[in-house]
Amino acid sequence: MPIIRAESGVITQINVFTVPEGGQQALIAYLGEAAKIASDVPGWISASLHRSLDGTKVVNYAQSKDMEAARRVIERLRSAGMIDGNKAYGEASPGLYEVVFALER
């Protein structure tokens, strides 16, 4: 389950992919497999996939306990060929983030 809490130390990787027409589902399946590979890395927390309603984007929202865990996850995915492999599905714009503000009802 994603953790969206300010100042928690959790690192969130948000990767926005731009996909060709009809390409969302193939990328979602690929990223689901990548999440399964990453899920046994110590410090991995969650992965959530989102598709845009216009069919042009997929967002991967993945969380790790801290920066070291995020690096371990990225290295696991890189060594499994998953990071280079996702280039076949669309253009990626990745970034690492921390939550600085959250408001709930």
C-alpha cells in the first residue's frame, strides 16, 4: 500500500511514460512484471500503475523505504534488463521524490 505522508523518509519514484496509440496495456503488463521482480528487494514498499484517460500516458508510482532501498530497487531492475527493456514501450521521464505536504479529509 502506498505511503503518502510528509517527512516520512519514504522515497517515491514517479515515472511518466508517453506511449504510442494503443500502447498502454502492453506497458502496464511489462511494468507489472518489473514490480514483481522488485518486490523482494529489502526496503521495497509498493508500486502503483496509472493510465491516462486519453490513452497517451502511463505513470508508475513506486515507493521504497529510503534512498538506499530505492537504489537497490533500481539496480535490481537494471540488472534484470527491465529498465532498458521499457524503452520499447514508450518514452520514460523518471524522477525520485519525497512527500513534503499531504492533506486528508
